[in-house]
Amino acid sequence: MSTPQARRGNTRQRIQDVALELFSAQGYDKTSLREIAEKLEVTKAALYYHFKTKEDIVISLFQDLAGPIDDLIAWAQTQPRTLETKKELIRRYSESLRAGEPLFRFMQENQPAVRDLSIGESFKARMLTLFGLLKEPDAELTDQVRCITALFSMHAGMFAMQNLEGDPEEKRKAILEVATELVTAANPPNRRPARPDSAQTASP
């Protein structure tokens, strides 16, 4: 028999899944809490028990995803600033993107709304931190462009590749390969790696 906590957790997950589905299908601004409740076949009061606003739902989704990204950042900040560390950072970030693909799809398709939400700045801060971990402090502009492009190619690739035929896992590997090539080109082997504490950091 399930506990009250388990039932509440299951309901929270169902609300997140249905809300994200509706946000992605018809847009964040055009989706109401009433529609989410109707889709779930629950009362608005039941929905309010877990989330008071649409933004609360999106924030909860982002917090669930942000934890693994923050763990990845914390790991990278303690590692030597070698090319192998940076390639592993990209690989692990690819795994995080795969786990959070529905949320990233929502963020891509609802960019104006996301910019107005509190998660917009929070996500930007994490991207800047990852960028700082991939590039060297004295990196030339072209190498900085390569590093930031590696990150955003992984985001954009998830959507652009939807229109290409092929196995989803193979497409994900292709995106990761391109991102890794960009990071490798931005970090030539003759460059001395910086200390771990020289990475750019951002507030959570």
C-alpha cells in the first residue's frame, strides 16, 4: 500500500509531466492552470495543493534538472583543467540534456516566456559557469567561440536533429562528437592547463 508521501510525490510528477506536455504543445502563455487540472482530471484545488502558479511548476522542473548540472559543475571545478576533463564534462552534460530533454524542448520553444521567468537568469548563470570551465582564461576569441558553440550546439542539436532520419541515440552521439571536436580544437595540446580554481563561477 502506498504511503501519503508517495501518493503526493506521484501526483506532483503527474502535474509536471502534463504541464510540460501542454506547455510544449500550445505554449506556456496559452496554457492555464485550469487546462492542466482538466487534463489531469483533478480539481484546481488539488492542483493548488502542489503548485500555486504555472511558474511554480516550471521552477520545480528546472530544480529537478539543475541538481545534476550543479553536481557536474562542482565535480569539474575540482579537476585539473586538462582536455580530458573538458571532454568528460561535455560527455556528462550530454547525459544531463538527455534526461531533461522535455524541459529543454520547452525552454527552446518558449524562449520569450522563459526570459521573463526567474529560471531564465539561473539557467544563463549555469551556462556561463560551464563555459568558463571549458575555456582557458587566456583563450583567444575564436577558441572562446568554439567553447560556447559546443554548449549551444548540444541544445540546438536536440531540436534540429528531430527533422533528420536516424536512431535517436545515434543522433545524440553525433551531436556529442561535434561538441567534443569543438572543445578539442579550442584546447590545443601544447597549451598548459590552468589551475582548477581559475574557472569562471556564477551564483546559483
